[in-house]
Amino acid sequence: MENKTDVIVIGAGLSGLTAARKLEEAGYSVKVIEARERVGGRSFTHHLADGQVLDLGGQWIGPTQTKMYELCKELDLELYPTYNEGKIILYDNGKKTLMGSNNGALPKLNVFVLLGLGLTIKKVERLVEQIDLDEPWNHPKAKIWDGETLDSWIRKNTKIKKVREYFNIVSEVVFSTEARDISFLHFLFYIKSGSGMDNLLNIDEGAQKERIIGGTQEISVRLAKKLKGEVFFNNPVTRIEQSETGIKVFSREQFWEAKKVIVTLPPTLAGRITYQPPLPGMRDQLTQRIPAGSVIKIQVIYKTPFWRKEGLTGQAVSFTGPIKIVMDNSLPNDSRGVLVMFMEANDGREASEWSIEKRTQKAIECLVIYFGQKAADYLEYVEKNWCDDEYTRGCYGGHFTPGVWTGYGKHLRKPIQHIHWAGAETATVWNGYMEGAVRSGERAAAEVVEILCG
């Protein structure tokens, strides 16, 4: 085996494969080392018995995600819109109400609550506009905002219980963790990174606007096929050794040598690799402070999308769990109906302790409450518990706890001798999303090319 190359990329997800492609385009040899038996990372497409596919990882793309749209066009991948016709179910305190699908990020609540919610959102949006995505820690109030959680800020800025509950659901939906766990500065950064709250939460002209025929993992599959260099599967990296002249990367069974390495793993997983010499203390402490969210993604398949005939979008929003968000995930050119839902944050952690039979039961019970008894007559239940995934350990991405941005933020992307960092958590635009992963891969590749060219 020829184990020498110009650059080693660790991780065959969107970030790693994008970086590898850019490096090859610049004329450098690349080897990609992947722990799993597949490409795609947190984009993972499940194949049903008849060949149809369901995305059990990241799946939606929308406006301003230009890199993803460019990739889909280049790789001849077709898109189709997320179904959004009809009414949305809002479930609160045992009461089910309907609201239009054009309400945006605002649910159907009483006038007093809506007014308070609107004012709070406007206040957040004014602060979001002030954030520098490249250096959020440099804002004059950065230490103040980074010293409190989203929950503590909301409690200080509104006395309306339902407004506080709304923001906690936003936290669970966007970060798959509670508002008490997230730095308020990180919340502001993330909202700006994703082009605003409406864009993050909406379907039409929002981040959930479209899906990819064949599944999002197909992007990684096609990118990998275009590479000249080899992708080494089933090789979790255990050690990285640096010297003045280059770098060695070791798995349990092999090793490779290169001039540079790009690590595209989530920060917590990157921190589990042994480095020689050891990483600087600030970088290592950073990896200890960006935990992944907790989520189980569930898809329930029906003979038909029966909710559509009842004038429903298939979407449900509930203030109580364990299923708080449901969407229509039916496939194009298929008569069956599919509902996708999530057990997130504390609900996800609790459900991880249940048997799959209990999770199935609880999910169907929620669907029956939202959509009626027809929801009990399903064909198949499919789930992916990302907390249990050995090489992910949680989704949707890593979130910054209080004090991390101002204490460690400048070390997030800073190269360490021959090591460069990529991955969705390092992105400035669309942080935590597939778009951000692609952008981070391009950025890290450009860093390496600039040095090697010099």
C-alpha cells in the first residue's frame, strides 16, 4: 500500500469530501480516512425493501444555501418541494387547533401572547444584526451574552410563560437541546449564520424548502466517486503525530504520511484522537465544551398520506413531548405517505433509554392525538438514534455552552502546525448545516493550498 500523499482528510462527510475535491482540483494528492463503512457522515439515507429511500440524517435545503444548490446541479441531483399545503396542527394543554401554513415562525396563540412573542423576536433580531460571524466574541457585549443562556435571557426579557415555552421549542428544534444549555451569544450567532429565525424555521422560502431525490447521502456518494484518491473505510483514526517535516495519521491497523491533514470531525470527536505532541490546552479544552444535541429521528410510513385529504400539511407542533415536531416526508412519485418526527433534547435523552417497542408506541400515540385514529394504521416504523451512533454521538451538531465563544472561539478554526480544522461546527455561514459543512471544507482546503503553494 502506498501510504504517502500530500494531504490526508479525516472524515468522508460533506466537509471532508468537499475539501478533498478542492485539493485535487488544485493539483494535490489526497487520501480520505473514514471511520464508518460509508460516506456521508451525518447525512444518511435508509433504503426501504422496495428501493425507495428515507433520509435519517440531514435532508432539507433552502434559500441562501448556494453551495448545496451548486452541488446538486453539478451532480445531476433533482430536488422536490417539501409538502406545505393545508393547515398545521398546534397542540397545547390537551387542545388541538389549526393554523395556516403561511404563519411563518409565529404559532396561533392569543393576541396578548402573540404581541409579547412578536416583541421578543424583534428584540432578538436587533441583536442578531450586530453579530460578526467571523469573530462573534469581539462584540462589546459578547461576554455578557456569552455569560448567560438563551433561557436566562428570555426569562429576563419576557414574563409571558408561553413565550418562554416557544423559545424552548425553538431551541429543541434547531439545536436538539434545551434553552438552558445554550449560550445566548451562540444563539444570536447561529440565527445570523442561518439568515434569520424565519429562514431557519420556515418551509416555503426557508431552510426546509426542498429535498433531494435519492437522498442527501447521494451527494457524498457522487463526490467520492469523482475523487482520484482513495477513501479508506472502517478506519477510525486513533492518533496523529506531527513533526517539522510532516504528519502521520494512524488507525488501529494502518498509517499514512502527508504534508498536511484536515480534520473534519465534530469537535468532541476530534478531541478523542491522541495527538503527538499534545494539542495546545486551549484547543483541547474547546473540544470538551461543544456537546452534541440529543435526537432520535423517526419516520412512519402509511399506505396513503391520509392527512392531505383532510386539508392538513402533515405538520404538527406540540408544547408537550415526546414528539413535538411532525412534518410530511412523503416521497415523490410514490402513493404512500410518510410522516417524519423527532424526539429531541431531554425527550430524546429519555427515549434513548427506552426499548424500540416503547419508542414506537409513544410515537404512534402522539400521532393519533394529532392526526386521529388513522395514524395508528401504519405500514412501517423507521428510526435513527444519533446519540447511539459511535462516530457521531449526537445531532444535529455541536452547540456552544456559556463562555465558550468568548473563552475559546478564536481557536475553533486556527490551524495547529500541519493540522487544519473543518466540519459544520466550524462554519461561519450556515453553521451546523450541510451548507456549512461544504463551506468549511472549501475554506480548510484553501488554507492548505495557500501554504503548500507558498
